[in-house]
Amino acid sequence: MSSDNDIQVREALLALHRQLQENVAQLGSIDCEDSGARAMIDAINALNELAATLVVEASLLVPLPAL
């Protein structure tokens, strides 16, 4: 049986995933003409996307509630 802690962990991970996805969307909408700054924004965006993927994968490791 899944504990309340498991549920809280899963909810926190999914909230973190949503926040990372929002960050990706916000960074993607920044208009920047400086190529160095754009490269930095793109690198941070790629890291956010990777982190979001890892968070989702981690949430799959949390036991699901029993039916």
C-alpha cells in the first residue's frame, strides 16, 4: 500500500516537472539578438528540458497507490 509520503513525493515531483516546463516555455519566448546570450539561454533551456525528463522518470519510481 502506498503511503502518504509516496503521494506527497509524487505530487512534488509532478509540480517540479510543471515548473520546469513553464521555465522552458518562458526561456523560449525571450527575444535576444546577442549570439552569446542566446547560446546561454538555449543551453539553460536544454538543461531544463533534461531535468524535466529526469523528474518524470523519477516520479515513475514512486510506488502507485493500491487499487
